[in-house]
Amino acid sequence: MGRRLCLAGFLVRVRTTRYEKKKGEWIYRCRCFQTMYTCIYLELHAHLNGCISSATMKKLMAQKPYLQIQNGMTVIDKGKKRTLDDITFMMFHVLFLNQITKDIIKEFAADGVKYLELRSTPREEKSTGMTKRMYVETVLEGIKQCKEEGLDIDVRLLIAINRRSGPVVAKQTVKLAEEFLLSTDGVVVGLDLSGDPTAGHGQDFLEPLSEAKKAGLKLALHLSEIPNQEEETKILLGLPPDRIGHGTFLNSATAGSEELVPLVRQNHIPIELCMTSNIKTQTVPSCDKHHFGYWYNMGHPAVLCVSFLILTMYLGKEPN
Ligand SMILES: [Zn+2]
């Protein structure tokens, strides 16, 4: 299903009126420009390893039947579990990673998405010879090949810093991202900060993220995904980031949170909201309790995103 959103993230689903040609049909009207014609499809929060479809997994497994898949989980259909090991294993192989990237782009394109930002943490694996640089190059090659095939979709890449890897690795990731920012003619647009929100402290990543910002990399940071992170969120909002991922507890009633909302609003920082992901991972109990309404009602830029497509069939913890 396509997500109809405008660039500023304001969207209203309304019925057409008698003043419009398609009377009575559902259309998507862009609040920021007060016209439906500026709406386009875009996906801004898509983790590469979280968007591998069942069809792709089956295809890749069929190509390598001798692979040992842990827990014997070889069926990846909807409603049946896939393991994170399955996915991680696939992503350590250049051929597989290239295929995964292309398949994801083609599936988003088939879904009507016109602008797609993928995000992924560079991985290295000695057993397959994969280095972090090769990892990024392989994803970029997949993006390039899709472009050469003439797919009607503009794809960019955010290189992700995994919180669990700590600040030293974060600095290395920033250096890598800076190089690709300069060499990819705008395909690498910035950095993502993600991973286990309980790992490390936001302060640990302030220096590398500041460096990245100075170098011209855009920052899309997962912030306040879990409660009681006001202190680190406030520190990272000081950068300020260019977009916020989730921000589930930015507007919570806990002590310290009252300072966060004004900071976000003053800097007009758009928030990437991933309803299905939040509900599946149980950080939000239901759609009607989701913070989309809070931000939308105050007219703050908020963009509906997918995050992890596989969460529609996998109910465990999010991969990093
Ligand atoms: Zn995310």
C-alpha cells in the first residue's frame, strides 16, 4: 500500500467536494500548500534489513540451499517467523546484499513510492570478506543499477550508526559517510542514529554527530523511542538533527519532557512516525494512542513511514 505524503509531511485524507472534478472520491490534500496536487509518495524511514520481502528471502535461500539457516526456519511467509540471523547472514554476502537492495527498491517503486531513503548500518564479516566500505558500495551499486534500469523512483541512502557499537565506531562511520557524501553525487545524504535505545548514552554520540553535521551530512536520529530519555534527547536536539525518528516519548508527561516539545517546534524538526512498527514493538498500545495525532494537531511536520516492513510478520524485537 502506498503512503501518500507531501514533502513537508502534512497530509489530510478528505472527500472531494463539488468544486473538484472527482466528486465524492477520497483524495489526499496537502495542508501545507492547501492543494492536493503537491502530494507525492515518499518513504523516509526504511531500514534496509527490515524491508526484505518474503519473496526475496525465498529467492535468496533457493539460490543457496546449502546454507545452514538457524532454528530451521526456512519458511518466510506472512505470519511465520524469520530469524534475525537469517537476515543478517544474507546481508553479509555481496551478491545477496545487491539483490536485496534492488528488490527492496523495485518493491517500493511498484508500490508507487517516488522518493525513497534507505538506511543501513555498514557491516563487516571476515568469513565472507565483506568490509564496511564494501557493504556501502554494494548498496550504492544496487541503487545505481535500479536507476540504470529506469525505475521511476529517486533513492538516497542514510548510513546508520548503531548505538550498540559505541562512539569509536560511530566516528569511523562518520568518516565513511563523509567520503561517500563527496563521492556519490548526493546519493548518500546523511546519517542515521539507531539501534538499541538503551545502549550507551546520547552524549557519547554528540561529537561524531557534530562532526558529521559540519561536514554537510544530514542527521536523522532515533530519539525518545523509549520513556525517560529526556536528558539525552535534549542534548541531541541541541545539534539540532534534521529529522527525528519515532520520537514516541517526546511529548510524554514525565519530568523534563516539557522542554523537549518547544525545542522540536522551534527548530521545525520533522518527525518520522512509524505506526505499525511502534504498535508491533509495543511502544505504543494502539493507533488511537499514537503520537501522530499530537503532532498533527499542532501542525508540526510529521511523516508517516514504514521503518520495518517485516514487523507485519515478525513480532520479536526490532533488528538494529
Ligand atoms: Zn527506525
